[in-house]
Amino acid sequence: MNQGKFRWNGWDLLEKLADAPHEIVQWAKGKTGTLLYESAQLDHMTGIRLTSDAVDELRARLKKGRGNAEYEREPSAAESALLARIRAAAVDWNRNNVTRTQAYLDMYRRHPELHWSLLAHMVSRNGGWNMTDLKGELLPYLLNETRQKHVFAFLERANALIFHDSYPQLLLYEASLKAGKPLFRLLRHLQVSSFMRPVWEQFWERRDSALLTVAMIVNEQNFIESRVVRHPVYRETVLDTLLIHAQLLLQLNQIVLPYRDAGQLRLAGLVLENFNHLKERIEVGKRLYAILFGIPAVAQGALSFAASTRHSGSRADYWPHLFSAVRHFPPVPRGQLKEWLDGCKLRPGASPLYSPRLSDVWKDCPFAACEPGDWYRHDDREQWLAYLSSTEPPFSFEMTHEYCFGLNKIELAVLAGDLLE
């Protein structure tokens, strides 16, 4: 780190670029260690299995559609009261990213057959970290306050919409268990897609966690497609701007799954290359599911992390050696920036990167009414059933080293940008 009183300058940049060969060597060493670790997990990996019989059964159920008068019957007084309780609970837990993320974990711990709930918990943690990054140490140097608000609104809406749609489904399943009978005909009164009723009814009979999870991935990504990804406001303010291309270059779209293995906190995960593409979002969701439930070290370690580390939105939740939820010193003004990072470590004398708690930097946003409509059309049935297939964990799943590399690139972008001020 530049220890002088003057700003990080052009000579510093040249020196850093001159160090690139050394950093490439260090990166290669880290990558080699990652490959060796991943190779050691190969014998223990298991895929996520969906049988053709189960998919064929769902195909038949979907072809039937509503199919009977029982589905059309209006809720009884007791069922209406249940629906009101479910709606109220969903609203209560949908206050912010922290409450949503906790609700998913609580549900999984009550019903571990609901694999999707743990996957949603881990991905929702990433949503919170991305939200607080906007007010953290590095991104405020790249994004002005207006852009920060736009990106937060985009992240918040996607996170809240998925919860709004999925959590009532989980609560209705829980109510069905309590009642001792399936209540999934009530899903339409919760404005859940008609795609999901036969999925839940089949799950009730088969308890096929894999099919339910993949179907929910398909459903939730379709649910936000028109409401967020194709929404003109979010396209204009976020997705069609240069920001999304910068995110690709800087790998801000990494989805990490913290897990403990042999006393070390590691990061598994994947990079979502293009949020705009529905197919890619679904496939990434499936691969994340395979990583989380198909690699024993990740499955056990991620649940251990989730159970012992309450989500706050701060990246200090998983790496307190690199991040801090409180500032140790005031923000450094532009023109006086110095390097923070040396790989995955802080440089001597550098303060931890500020990564605030969500509640410290963003206020709760009242949930705006959800746009009506069902994404599922019977004529497109085969298109969506094609996603209901077995999935293997990718060999390259370890993100610990890759995440550090991406973080260093963000730092370099911040420091290089400071020269233009």
C-alpha cells in the first residue's frame, strides 16, 4: 500500500500493472490448489436425479389442467381464514432481505424435504450482500447515489417478488401437513401459477424433492421475467445501461455459497454471465442446486454456516478477516485512495473493507402490488418440462480463489478510476 500522504497516482498504477506477472503466478498457484481440492471431491459427488417416470406423470397432470369441479370450488370459511393468515405471514416476512432470508431457513429447518427453501436462503444471502455492496467500501466510487438507488430498487424488487410468490406456497404445504390432506387447489387464490398446482400435488404423493425444487426454479424465474427483467423501468435504469456490462467484466454477478470444510470457510458457487437470459438463470439455478445438495462437503458445510451465522447483509458474516460491518475510519476522499488488497488478504496497515449491515444503509420498502397474470401457457408445456432433467454438479464449483480475484479487479477499477478525478 502507498504509505505516503499523496494520492494513489499514475506511477502506482504502472507499478501495479508491472506486478501483473507476479500476480498471475499467484493466481495460477491458487487455481492449482483449487483444482486439487475439487478433484478430491469427485468421488463424493452425486447428481440431482429426476426420473422420466416422474416427469411423464407431471406431464399428464399438466395436460389435465384444472380438470374438475373441486378445483373451481370457492374456499370455505375455514379455508378463507387460512388464506388470510398465509397472506399476512408472507407480508410480515417480506419486510426486507434479512427477514426473507431468515424465513427461508426457518422453513427448511422445519421441513428439510423442501430443498428449494435452503437454496433460496443461500441465494437470498447473495441478494443482501449485493444490496449492501452498493453502500460498501468499493462500489460507491464507481456508482453515483442515483445509480445506487436504481440498482437497489432492482435487486429489492426481484428478491421481494420471488418471496411474495414462493413463501405462500411453502406455508400452504405446511398447512396441508397439519391438516393431513393436500390443500393445493387453494394455490390459485394466492395467485400462484397454474404450473405449480400439479407439481405440489405430485410432491404430496411422491415427496420427490428434486422435481419440486427444479420446478420451483423454473416457476420463480418465469415469475420475475416480465415483472423485473423485461419491465421497462428496470431495463432503462439498470439492465440496458453500461452498468450491466461493467458487472460482467468485474464479476459482480458471482453467486457464492459459504461453507465450512475442515475448519476453513470456503466459497462454492457459479458466475451468472447474463441475467437477461431466462434460460441461463434457470440453468444456473439448477447447477447451484446440484452444488448445494450434490457435494457432501458443501451440503454439510453450507447448512452449518447458515445455522450458526445469522444473515445481516454484511459480507463480514462469512469473511470477517477481510470485511467489517462497521467503519474503522471515515471514507477516503477521492484523490487519496490507496490499495486495500493483496490477494485474499489485507495489505499491511489497510483497514477491513466496509461491508455494512442491510439495516444500517437501506430502509424497508413497502411491497408494491404485484402485476397480475400467469406466465404458464398449456401450449408451451414441453418447453418448461424440458428443464426437468437430472443435473450433475459442475467440476469447477470452488469459488474461494476466483472471488478474491474478482474483488481485486474491482479494487483496480476503483483505483484506476480515481486517476481520472
